[in-house]
Amino acid sequence: MEMINKIKHLAQFYFKEVVSFRRYIHQHPELSFKEFHTSEYVCKTLDKYSISYKQGIVKTGIIATIEGKNPTKKTILLRADLDALPIEEQNNVEYKSIHDGIMHACGHDVHTASVLGTAIILNQLKNEFEGTVKIMFQPGEEVLPGGSSLMIKEGVLQNPTVDLAIAQHVFPSMEVGKVGFKEGMYMASTDELHITITGKGGHAAMAGEYNNPLIVAAHIITEIEKQFPFIIDSEGVARHTKNNIPTVIAFGKIEGKGATNVIPENVYLAGTFRTMDETWRKEVKGKIKEIVAIISSKYNTQTELNIIDGYPFLTNDASITQLCKQAAIDYLGKDNVENLPLRMTAEDFAYITQQVPSCFYRLGTGNKLKGISSGVHTSTFDIDEQALEISTGLMAYMAIKMA
């Protein structure tokens, strides 16, 4: 309890400064892999508190290191992401984005500011815990191939070798003061489906003179729907009716630049495939290739299918998550710690969870009484900034408990 009180005192002491970190980063958002100013700001903050770091990893990535009393005992990785989204902010706040069409609409400003606060606390307490804490500020979480995967290739999990990893994500539908955990499979893999169908265009009235690629597109969509039927379970997750594996195959774009009386030469489809089983993932992608080939051949069209492999599914190590959850109960009280359902959204921290035992948890940032309830990836997303005092202290306590 003494350590909790120390950490809470420090979290409260640095709270206003952490808020200023968040507001500055929010006001100066940068898109994926272009976070040069944000990276510079993080480095200046680390310099201010004499926290050692290496920069320029995947250009804008940073690894800070805090060594405790026995630095070789264990190494814990904490992750924050730096990038913003191509969204025009609609909030009327003093820290509104100054960059047209770019906004921190997914809370990465919160993650970065929070982990900076955690680093400051841990650095102040480094003579009171064992092990080493590596802090990863990564670029490009929002776009493939994901900055996390690239930083892994550049050795973020080595020298020293990472034993476990922890990350958090804002959760606007959860009230501020609460956090949530889910053991095991938590978030889905994500692959992109891109299909271009080439037929023969022409005047719509001259039916014998064209080969309509829109018909082929329609058959591909309906056949995929037929081959992969699903039900929605009690948690709102789509599951394949035969094997019960969480599965989503959805097309969000169809483009055929024709007209009422013009049959286009080409049609383009774009969609997403998400699941939580790597064997099934491979099987489904093979079946999609087969469906596209058969239907294209049947209608005598040329079809190009491009499946872009995305993030793997995110899995929370059971024992590490249990320890983190208990730390949260100790720090916040049992009533403020919730169990989370599966999510079919994706997150590039999944690459790390596939490599080392990890815990990815949710930080409550909403406040209905204050009207703070907009979801992530919306133009009015914002947080109750009191969450920053909670997040900095809680993550510091988790890291110390894991050491």
C-alpha cells in the first residue's frame, strides 16, 4: 500500500504536466510514419527528466530505458503509439488540431502523454524496484504494415530481451475511473481484400455486345456470404455457423464507373476479413481465392485478387493479464475493474503479443455527464482528462508489480 500511495502522489503531482503533454500532442497531430515533430517533442520531454533513450527507430520511433536496482532480473516493455488519423476535427476546444484534416481521433495523444507520465514516475522510483522498463513510442499504428512489426524487426524486443509487455487503449464507452481486461484472444486479425474484375463495357441497351463485370462482382459477394454464414452471439460478435470461430468478411466498397446506360469495363471491390484463428485464417483466404477464380471463369472475365495480410489476432497472456488485473484492483478498487468481451477490431500491438507474454487493456475515458461520449475515429472524439492521472499511475504500478 505504501508503493501505491507513493505512485498516486506522483501521478497527482505530475497530472497538470501530463495534461499539457496530451494537449500539445493533440493540437499538433501527424499522420502515420510522419510523426517527426511528435517524436522530437517526446525526446525533449525525456531529456528534461534525464531519461535515456534511442531515437530514429523506423525513423520516428523511440525506445526509452529505465533501469531499476537489479536491471538484469526482468525487462518489461510499455508501448505507446504516436500517429493520428486523416479526420477533420469538429471539437471546439482550446487544444483543437491546428492541422487541417488531421486529428488524434483514436487517442494516441492520450497513450503517448500517459506513458510519458508513467516514465517520469518510474524514473523517480527507479531505486525502489528491480528489473528494467523499456518504453516504446512507435509510429504508424493505424496503417499496414504497422509500426510495431517494423520496430520488432529493428530489435525492440532485444538488448535487453523483453520478458513481458503491457499496453493500454482509450475506451470512450467506459466511464473515466474504470479499466477493463480480457484474458486470451481479445482482438481480431485483419486482412484487406482487393478485387478488380475486368469485363467488356458498352451501351447498356446492346446486351449482346458487353460482358458486365458488375454481375460478376455481385456473384462474388453473394457466394462469399453463402460460403461463410455467421450468427451474432450474445456479445455481438459474428461467428461462423459451423465452427463457431469469430469471423467477419465484409465488403465496404464497390466501384464501377458506369452510368444508367453505360456498362463499365472494370469493377473494383474492397473489403476486410477478420478472425481469431490462424489456421482458419489461411483456409478462408484460400477459399476466397477459389470462389473468385471459379466465378470469374464462369462469366469469362479477368479478375485480379489481392489479399493484403494485416495484423495478427491479439492475445492476452492469461497469467500476465491476471497479475495486471489484480494490480488494477489494488490500485483502483474492485468496482472499477471490468471484464471485457471479444472485439473484432484490430491493433498492431498484436505483433508483440505473438512474441512475448502481454497484456493489452482498456482505459475508461468517457464521461456522459460532461457529454464526453463520442467514439474513436470520429471527428468529435475527446476524453475526460482525469483519465490521465489514473493511467499514468496505474501503468507505473503494473510495471513495478511485474518487475
